[in-house]
Amino acid sequence: MLKGTALIVGVTGISGYNLANVLISSGWTVYGLARKPSSQEGVIPVTGDLLDEQSLTEALKDLPITHAFFCTWTRRNTEKENVEANGAMMRNLCKALEHAPLQHLALVTGTKHYLGPFESYGQTAAETPFREDNPRLPGENFYYTLEDILFEHAERRGFSWSVHRSHSMIGMARGSNAMNMGVTLAIYASICKETGRPFVFPGSKVQWNGLTDITDAGLLARQMEWAALSPSGQNQALNTVNGDVFRWRWMWAQIAEFFGLDAASCPDERQPLEEQMKDIGPVWEEIARRHELVESDVSKLASWWHSDADLGREIECLNDMTKSRDLGFLGYHDSRASFIDLFTRLRAERIIP
């Protein structure tokens, strides 16, 4: 039975790619919007630029979209610029879908809702565990802007909405890996294995010793489908994490074991990956050549800066899932399995040795 006609905005990214897999297997018609067309099986590609209102309207004008999923973002130098650019993307999408039979629009954001934007990340934060009714932090945050535009259009047009606040996301992606810690750590571990570097945790002592959680991209996809179809999940902002917790000092050893490495102890001073890996391009090119890997440009695989931001936080970061549970979403995923399953697939597809 056809459940709906979906438009996934940012289908080549980690959340969009995994959402497409879930919706296709569940019986949806799936259109995938990206600047570069998707070759994902089952996805009907739509080429469009969210910052080009005219071309976006032309690309979407005849599509019978019932459910749209906003799974993308663009990074700028300041939060003011992030607000302007990402806000324009959401406004342009809503305008381009004015004539579609839209029933629901879902928005993927993240834990920066509770921690603040990158330029003031964690300087003022909500109390943990983060709950959806925590008040917004002072100052600009493009997540808040996206929410407000979504709420405004939903109220005016009468469609339902959902907001999904994920934590560090782990999963496969075919395009952008800008926020994909799992792939970044796989590349880092592979480099350590191939070069004999010590596998050193690059983050803070707080993250090493404290409890934390992550989001499996498949779990996020299941929650988005549930919220789009379930009356109890509609018009709700929802945290999205796996449901278990761990300490990085334990998880680091699990990752090291997979790659046949010794997990080095956490140093007293942070050793950010962006600094460690600044000249690693030629090394990865040689690794890729030797193992006949599919991508020799490490910048297309690893996002050192984003993993540094997550692993270097000096504050606790835990997300409460009570609201989702009470509303009926009972999805759960083992966080160790999130990493190991991803690493296994990356190896099978010759992305890592």
C-alpha cells in the first residue's frame, strides 16, 4: 500500500540517504532533491538548489508531494550568515511547495538546539538530560530560525510538522559527510592502522569520562516516518537518540578492537583531529591506491572539524527520550552496533581498507 509521496531534501546526506532507504522499503514513492542528482536505487532524482528560488520552484512545480523531509543545511562563517542562508533555504522550499498537496513537513536539526551555535558552542547550555521543553538559549541559532519558518508555514497552510533533534549521527551516506562522525573515525582509525600512529582520543577529558549518547541514522529515519504518519507524533519537537548511553573511554576500545588497534589513553591536552590530519591528504591517497579504495580524496570522507566539536565538548551531553516513548515511538538501537555495522559496510564497499 502506498503510504505517500515523499520529497527528501538533501537525499545524498547521512539523514536523507538513510531515510530514503526506510521509506522505499516501506512502500513510499520517494523523490530526492539535491544539487547533484542521486543515483540511489528507488529514488526519483530531482535537481535543485535551495538557494535559487526560481529554479527550485520550477523543479518542484508538478510533483504531487504529500510529505517533505528537510534533511540538509549549509555552513557559513558566522551564525548570522547561517541564519540567513539556512532560513532562505527553508523559505524557498515552502514557497516551491505552495501548490503541492502537502500533508506534513519534517525538519532535522540537532543538539545545537540545546548547546548553541558553533561560535558559542556549549558556553551556555540547557540542563542535562536535554528535554524538548527546555527554553531556547539567548542569541541567534539557525535551528530556531528553521523551526519558526516551519511553524509559520504549517499554520498558514494547515499541514502538520515534526522536528527531530538528533545527536552525533552515525550511518552511511553517499554524498556529504559534513556531520558524519562515524565515517570520520573510521578514516582516522584506518590511518592509524596503516601508519602506526597511536589511536589517541582527540577530545576532552569530560567526554572521555562522562556519559553520552548518539543517533543511528536508521533510527532517525524510522522516527521521521512514524511522526509523519502517526497523529501522536505530529506537531511535535522530538529528541532522537539510540536510547542507550556510554562513555567514550569504553567505546574507544570497541572501535580500536574492530580495527586491530590498541586504544591509547586519553591525553591531558586535547589533540584535535583537524590539527593532526591537516597534512594527511597524500597519506590517504597512498592508502587508497594501495588498497584500491573508491575515494582517494580524504576531504570528501572525513569531517575533522565537526568530530572535534562533538568530542571536545567540556560539558555533559545527554538527551531524554521520554517524550517519544510516551507518544508511542519505541525505537532503540545499540550504539556499539551503530559503529561496527557502519565500519563493516565501509570496508565491504572499499571506502576504508
